[in-house]
Amino acid sequence: QHDYTRKKGLAWQEVFLPEFAPSEWKERSVLWNAVEENEKTKDSRLAREFVVALPIELNETQWEKLLSDFISGTFVDDGMCADVAIHDPYPPGHNPHAHIMLTTRAFTRNGKWAEKSRTIYKLDPNGQKVPLIDPETGEQKVRVRKGKGVEKLWQTEKVPANDWNDRSKAEEWRAAWATECNRRLDRQHQID
């Protein structure tokens, strides 16, 4: 737990939710408690942070609009919950930036957290499941399950449920942020 009550420079904060998320999650403590409650292991990754620099040419209201549009279109539309805070440390305009905390699981249309990954069978070149071989016997491993009898075991692998952890995704998000900032700055320049 951290106490940020004496930290200065917080200009704005907001929680963005997918359409089917409970409205009480707009309260950040409720959101992050729900995220933590859903995880099964004590070392689960609960969130990822995306930090963006804010253009000093824009004012606070414009930052809020810029971030709202970017977060909604880039993260929330994919099912992420986002908790954002704008920091504009003293002196104002010196280093304005935003911290965007994102859930690592998507929230689905049926009102449930999605899986982070799923287990699939490894397949040979012919599309057949690859047996799990016992190194001692050289034969396919089996197990006995109560009520199900003897069951053959097959090689499996975990695959991510989404591409959010790919390095290319972070680069895509960075490029989208740069494009959005440049678009807003061009529009601001035309107004001035």
C-alpha cells in the first residue's frame, strides 16, 4: 500500500471501463480490488502501465480530451479497464505526463473477465495431437481419473489470449499516441 496524499501535481484522474463492466468500478479502489480478487496466484500480474508525455502546447482540458479519446479507442474498445492520472509537477508545464494503468485481462461482453492465456494441444505436421512420452518407459503417459477411467496424455502449450504483451503491440500503441498528439497539435496550430 502507498499513501500518495501528499504528492503534488495531480491535475486529473479518471477510470475508463468497457461497456459491460460494472459501473461501481468507476471508483478505482473497487476496480483494482475486483482485479486482484479475480487472480488465483499470489504472483499474478494485475496491470500494465503506459506512461505518455503530454504536449505542453495544449491546456489541461485539451489533455483530458486527448487522453479520453486515445484511451477509449486504443484500450477500452479492446476490453481493457483503464485508470489514468495526469501529473503536471511544479512548476506547471515543466513535465506534464499521464500514467495509464491497464488491466491485463479483458472484460467480456458476458460480464466476465477473459482468460490471459489458454492451453492448446501441440499438433504434428499432419494435424494430429502429439503424445506426451514418459522418458523412463518410452510410452505415452496415462493417468487414471476417478469416474473417467484411463486417459492418455498429450503435449500441450499455453498461448496468450490476446496480443497485449507483444513488443509490437507496445510499439503500435506508441505510434498511435504520437499520431493522435500530432493530429491535435496540427488542429491547435490551425486555430492559433
